[in-house]
Amino acid sequence: MIPYSYHVHTDFSCDCRVPMATMCRAALDAGLAEVGFADHFDTHPKDPCFGYLRLDAWWESLRRCRDEFGPMGLAVKAGIEIGEPHHARAAVDTLLAQYEWDFVLGSLHWVGNESLYDGDYFRRHTPEEVYRTYFGELATMCETGQFDILAHADIVKYVSYEAYGGYDSRRWESEMRPALALCAARGIAIEVNAGTLRRRIKELTPTRLPLTWYREAGGEHVTYGSDAHHTEHIAIGAADALTEIRAAGFTRLAAYTRRKPSWAAI
């Protein structure tokens, strides 16, 4: 059984309509001991969630959930998903200093002014152009080291899979390895994101091969993220994620408190 569910969204994100307390009840019903909320703090002005997160209200909701669900045995962790943190370093530094976060996710949803969720972007460019640009930008983001966990490292495949008719990480090994090596060197964890299991690609992000490259680079920290936007997805793909993590050579998950990792056996 997975010990926690990280990367859980609530109605404080523009793409979710589920209150935080409802997600906590779903976590308890799923038998989880810990839930980690990470609503969107997007820095790209064109992103639909830009400016949406109300931080003071979010923290008040989190405190109420800790008071209500902590005595029931559910640890409620304070996380945040920061989009493109390397393009708003001063704002991100202020955000991280202002609140006591348990973990910080770094996400890449945009490359320049191109959204990775826009199918037209992929149709306008070749796979070589898309993947080399994406993984190059990902390495630049990882170089800043402002976050604890790299979220959905190869999320570019989510839409590109449909545009190009498939995705094979082996073809893009040389493009992806630099970002993974930077994460390993900086102690940044790699998230195994199960959200893409709900999509046509039906594949974890990333799968065991990129996880193996991360381990070969000296990386030690791996997390599971459900990327839940609905209660029924609170622990989606947990068994599949553990299988891939073990197959890549890891024997434990990283869990976070006050941005410090500890270990959870799997």
C-alpha cells in the first residue's frame, strides 16, 4: 500500500472543484496515512491559473483540515506546485520564505509562450524540435534548485503522444539525462506522477527507464504523486507506481516535512 498521496489539488486550483476537506475524507477512505496538497502557483501570465491561488485562505483551510483530520490519523502536508519557477525567481523566493511548506513541486507547463497542453503546438513542430526544446528548458529549471520535487518530468508526452502517435523515452535519453543529473546533484526528488494514467497515453510520468537514469546519476529521492483533481483519483495508479519505482532499483519513497526528506519503506 502506498503510504501517502502527494500532488493533490483542491478548489484553490483553477482546474479543480473539490474542497480540501472532501479530499481529506477521500484520503482516509483510501486508507492513506498522509495527504500532500499542492495547488497551482503558476508564474506564466498566459496560464489559466495565473493569479488564481488565494494563499491566506488556502493556509486557513489547511489548518482547519489538520485540526479535523489529524486526530483521525491523517497527516495533512502543505505543498505547492510552482509552474516555471526559474522565470520568477524573486517572487518564488518570497513565496517560499513567507510560509512553512512541507514540500515544493517544480513543474514545466510552458516553453516560452507555448503551452504543453496545446495540441497545435506539437502539430507545428517536429518531435525533435519539441523534445529537445522541452528537455533543455527542463534542465534550466532544475538548475535553479528552488524546489524539492520535480513533478511529471516528461509531461511533454501527454499531448505529444496523440500528436505524433506514440512516445518512446529511449529515443530521447540524451536530451532527458541532463535534467535528471541536475536533480540528482541537487538532491531534488523525481515524482512518479499517475495523472497520465487517466489519459490516452495510459502511462506513468516518468516510467522506470528515466527513473533508472536518475538513479544511475546518483539520485536517491523518489515520490508518488496522484495529481488528483477528483476524489476518485486520490490514490490512482499507486500499485503501478510502486512497481515501476522498485523496478528502477529504489526500495523506499521520500516523504517531506518542512522541506526535509525522510524515508518510507515500500
